[in-house]
Amino acid sequence: MSRSYYAAFHALPFSRGIEPKTHAGAIHLFNTEFVRRGLFSSSHNRLLGGLQRARELADYDAAVAFSVEDAAAELNGARAFIAEAIAFMDREGWVASSGGDT
């Protein structure tokens, strides 16, 4: 759960020359810099929020157990987000397409 979140968490901030200092700041940054400007759908903002909540539960609540299916769903969401982020950064000239898996 944590790795899915952190992969998505680090996908875009540096393309704007901004490094969020907190997890809430990263989601706020994504919302203001990418969603409100129409560069990404608001569903991506919800995805990041969901990934953050799952990460917090996985890291700090020993009573919570995630199934393999839960983890796979979070990983798939993070992969889709990262693929879209890479495509965006490629269009913006920040990365060159590698053609590899995300």
C-alpha cells in the first residue's frame, strides 16, 4: 500500500519546480497545479487521496489488514496514474518516452 502511494506521490511535483513538504501538501499541489488547470481529471485527485488513506492505515494501524485484491487494486490505480503522469511529462518535455513498464 505504501509503495503504491509513494510511487504516485512522487510522479509529478518536480515538473513544476515545487517539492511538497507534506502529504496533504502533495495532494493540494496536484489539485491546484494539475486538476484545476484541466491537465488531469479530478478522479486522479480522489485516487491520490485514497492511496494516501490506504498508506496511512497500512503504516499506522496494526488492526487493519488488506487483502491481496485490495493491494492489487491500489497498485493498478497507482500504475495507471503514473502512466498518465509519464505521458504528461513526456508531452511537456520533461522525460523521454522509454517504452518500458511503469
